[in-house]
Amino acid sequence: AQTVTQSQPEMSVQEAETVTLSCTYDTSESDYYLFWYKQPPSRQMILVIRQEAYKQQNATENRFSVNFQKAAKSFSLKISDSQLGDAAMYFCAYSTQGAQKLVFGQGTRLTINP
Amino acid sequence: DAMVIQNPRYQVTQFGKPVTLSCSQTLNHNVMYWYQQKSSQAPKLLFHYYDKDFNNEADTPDNFQSRRPNTSFCFLDIRSPGLGDAAMYLCATSRGARDRGRGYTFGSGTRLTVV
């Protein structure tokens, strides 16, 4: 079974600085997708960025980018120019090939310090 | 806007009293999921419907049931809530395996309190 591990329960960063959230996963599949979701307090979980496993190029969405290391099964999220609105719980997730289910990591709570 | 709507946002129920949580979607997605999320933990998949086909996770307690009367609606029934069932319940939708790269669309969740 696939597993996703986020080793940082909490992270904090100064506003306008850069922060990296870590994620590792375990799978025997060769074709899969990885996601980072953001869950603000008491609000809806929203998709931040996605990565297709067969694409070597790292995904980028504005201030958000990933460092995808397939051989190491690592998928970290970098947030540049952190803003107060980035404060949230961040979940790394893996999409299984066959059953199309999302497996989530434990989450990292990100605090932005003004 | 197309979306996933969960009602109510907050639900308080008594220990052992059946409760139903509701989810509706205007996205016309094939798949609807129910996740349980306890405080500071990862969302845990309870079950999902692919169209009318129900798929239960092996470790989902029998106390949890689901119904999907049509494409738009899906319900989570907890037959006899215990204190350990207090959690946020998330509904999500997707278009299934053919579109799995898009991930899910989530509702805002229902926070269940058991007293």
C-alpha cells in the first residue's frame, strides 16, 4: 500500500521569506500523481499544485514550486515570498493508479510571522 | 459556480443518536468520497461511490454507512455515534480514473461534535 509521510508537523516563516515543506512517499507504481493541498482554518481544502510522475520537469504555480525527486520518492513544496494568507495546514497527497484514491500525509501546519 | 456543498457546517449529536451528513455537487462528477479528519491528522478515506457502485474501505467501521440516491447527492449516515466519531467529515468529488491528474474538489466539511 502507498504511504505518504510529512516529517514536519509545524513550520513557521517570516513574511516575504521562502519556506520548504517536505514530503516523502512509498509506492511500487511507476505512473502516479502527487499533489499539495492547502487547508486554511475552518475552510475548504484547495489544490495548490500537482506533479505527474512521468514528467521530470518540476511543476510551478506562481509563488509555489515543487522539487520532485522520483528516485528518492521525495516531493517538497517551496513557497516563495510568503504571505499572511499562506498560513494553513498543507497536505501532501498521492493519487493511486488503479482505484483513483488520494492518500494523504499527516500535514504540516504553516505559520507566517509578520 | 460549480461546487461541492456540505450541510450542515457544524453538527452536534447525542451519543448513540443516528446522524446524517449531506453532500451535494454541481460538477456532475462520477465519483464522490467521504473522508474523516480528526484534529491535526490526515484525512482518512471512509468510502466512495463511482456512479452507483459503492466502495468501502476495509477498515471503515460498520457504524458508518453511505447513500447516493442520484449523481448530485451523497449522504453519510452514522448509526450510533460514539465520542470517538467526533471529527471533521469531508466530502470530495472527482471525474474518476480518466481524470485523476486533476485531483479532487472538496467541500468545506462538516464538523461533528458528539455529546
